[in-house]
Amino acid sequence: MNWHVKGDLRSSFRHALEGLAYVLRAERNARIDLTIAILVLLLGATLGLSAMEWVLIIAAIALVFAGEMLNTVVELTVDLITYRQNPLAKRAKDVAAGAILVAAVAAAIMGLIILGPRLWTKISAFWR
């Protein structure tokens, strides 16, 4: 396969979906992210979020997924370059993993700020 040749738009989308499917198949953390994203979306629908809150939730989910995919790109690229233990290879993988950790923590904080008060109100009303 000549990967330098650009295909049509349909092929571009197919390749992108193949990449997404690969990450979901190969990366445990991506599957965990997807599960949490689905739960957050369901909770958001239950709590009746505003349009701006939806924008922020969707942006946070996209940030985490994009970060997870880029982390996978770094890992695959480093593995392609060298199979031997190398301190720089380890550092590159660690930094990429750290970047997704930052994104995931930021997304979790955003979720708590947006969903937390409404969820707390619903839970408090249930126990009264």
C-alpha cells in the first residue's frame, strides 16, 4: 500500500474510523474513556444541561479522546523506531502519558463543576 497517495474524502474518513477503531480495540484506557464518556452523556441528558454546558462536556470528551489517540501515536512511533530499552524512548512515552493524564484530570474537574451541583441537588431531594 502506498500511504503517500492521498485518496478521496470517503477514503480519508474510512482511514480515520479505522484509526479510532484500532485505538478502542488496542488501548484499555481508551475503552475506559469511552465508558466514562457514555455515562457522562447519559447523566447530562438526565440532568438537562444547557447548550453551553453540553459544549463544554463534549469538548472535554473530545480532548481526552484526541489525547488518548495522540498518546497511542507516540507509543507506536517510538516502538517503530526502537525495540530496545532507551531512556529517551521511555521519556517520550511518559510525557505523552502525562499529557493525557492532564487532559483527563481537567475533563474530570469540568465534569464535577458542571454535573456535580445538579447531581447533588437530585440526590439530596431523593433522601429528604
